[in-house]
Amino acid sequence: MKYFEFVNKTKLIAGKHALEQLNYQCQQYHMTYPLILTDEVLIEVNVYSQCIKHLSLPYITYSHIPVDSSIHIVQDIVNLYKDNNCNGIIAIGGGSVLDTAKGVYLMLSQEVSSFENIIGFENLKKGKDIPFFAIPTTSGTGSEATSVAVISNPDKGIKMEIISEFMQFDVAFIDPKTTLNLPLKTTASCTIDALTHAIEAYTCSGKNPVSDAYAITAIKLIVENIHQVIHHPEDKESRLALAVASYNAGCAFSNSMVGIVHGIGHALGAVCHIPHGDAMSMLLVPSMKFNKDQCKDLYGELLLYIGGSELYARTSKEKRSDKTIECIETLLHQLHIITKLPISLLSIDDLKNYIDEIVEKAMNDGAMIVNEKYVDYQDVIDILGGYYGY
Ligand SMILES: [Fe+2]
């Protein structure tokens, strides 16, 4: 067994009444005057009010976090926190809110005056203790469980990926009330993002036995519950299961890494402004077909969880990896028919005009390094060009 490290310090509170624990947990962590971070949409659709319904503490709220947050927003929030002498952070939202909160937390706990001072994350040591809670409202990014945050620096025109175990949340609350009214297409897109986290975590070169356990649990929960959620979006049990799957997939990839689907997907998002989960839905199958010769055995193992025990038992070892990819293709088509989830790169207008730019960006993405199979420029062109099918 190879040397590995695994970090997950976050206490998970999951269930249909998890949010009712928020006030008690604030007391347990000595949080008496929190700064709550969220976005305007969550206030509009009443998810924010559901989350704070049981909070009987004084608090202040910052809700101007956009989809693509920046270091300037992080700085504004840090100033607000200090000006009001808050003593804890509660982040309510999807990836952008949770990642912004991690940036705020890092600046406060590391006691730095500028975000630039925490770049060079490999040198970070444990900072000041600040109670730090997450309430995720999408079942996809798994940000509530990861040591990763993506925050843009508009001055340099780049998205910065910050990785540090010292910005993990203390407590994450997973309650189906936060995802119950997510539109079906968003649900499908986020779920495929989580599924991709799990599959890439299980098959990339950074995998380890502990991340494998989280990845497999995530895959099982997704396969067992996605159809029920799509046909009965009001089903709290299944919504909860997908949210727990997303958390598990986050734990898995935060401790192993991802791979080529994310490498090309990040570039596709940056160049063509494709939502992250949609990019995953378009790239997962072509990328698995590209990886297949190198990941044959691992893809074959996943058939047990993706296709079920009967299909696994009646499929010869030789054919299991193909069957796994076939099952994922079928799932994507079903989601496409019901939710209009885009699953083909052909749905991107003028893709061929952007291929050079996408390939350039993808090849510089850190996720490519841990892809189990070596990837070169022509491989990315082939995937984008449909050589591995759409
Ligand atoms: Fe992702």
C-alpha cells in the first residue's frame, strides 16, 4: 500500500431535522454573534429563512455573493466581520458561497491583511480557532467536506484554487429542506458533478483505501436515489441521500484528487462559460472511454455499485468496464430526456473555434497530472472532437 494522508475534521449533522441543531451547535462552539454568508437567490426562494428558522442568536447577514466570487468580496466580508466583532461564520449556499466563506475564514484565522498573503498555501499552519459552519444547498460540489476553494482574482483575470486542510468546516448540516426545491435540471447537473468526483477519486493516481470507501458510498447513494428524486423531487429521504452522497464524494476527491474530466471541464467552463456540472455531464463518458485501457480493472469493480450485483455477476470480468460506461451513458440519457441536462459536447455552439484555447487551459490544469492515464494535447483534442463519442 502506498503512503497516503487523509483529512476530514468536519462534524456531519445529517437528517430531516438537522437544521434544528444549528442553535445548539452554535452554543457548543461558543458562537454568540455569527456572520451568516449566503446569496440573494437563497433569500428569495426562502431557503435562507428555513436555515435560520431555529437560530435564536443575534447575527448579521451578508448576501451579495455572486456565482463567481472574488478576492474583493472576500476582503469586504472580512472587514464586515471585524467591524462587527463577530465570533463565527455560518455559510449557507452552494459552491460559490462555501468557497467564499473558506477564503474569509482563512484570512481571519491566519490573521493576514491581504488575500495575497495566503497564496503559497503549502506553507500555511493551523490558524486561530474560529467556529466555522456550512449548510450546503446543492448536492454537488461537496465543498462542505473539502480542503479546496476556488476564488477568482479579477485583477489578474484568473481563478485561484486554494488547497489547505486548515479551512475545513467545523460542522456541516445536511438537511433535505435545503435542496427540496432545486430545479430538476440543476439537481441532475449537480448529481453528475458528485458522481464524477467519486469516479475520478476512485480511479486517479492519488486514490487510497479511505478515499475509496467514501467514493463507493457516494456512487451507491447516487445510483440508488437519483431516479426517485427526478421522478419525485419532493421525496425528502432521497434528497437527503443525494446530499450525503455529495458530501462523501467531496471527502473522497479532497483526499485523492480528480482527473481528466475535471481538467477539461474547468477549461470548458472558463472558455465557454458552461456550468460545471453540465461540463461534467458532457465529458464523463468520452473521458472514461479514453481512460478505459488504463482503468479497466477499476471501472470493472465499479460495475457492482453502478449496475448492481446481478449485472455484475452475469458480466464477464473482461466486459465489466465497458458495461460500467454503458450504465453511465444510459443514466445520462435518462436525465437528459427528463431534465434537459446537456450531455453532448455538440450542444456547445462553435466548439471547434475554442478548441485550441480549451486544450491550452486544460493541459495546465492540476487535475491532469493525477489522471491515471497520461494525457497529451492530441488526446484532449480527440476527446473534444468526438473521437471517443459524445
Ligand atoms: Fe466537480
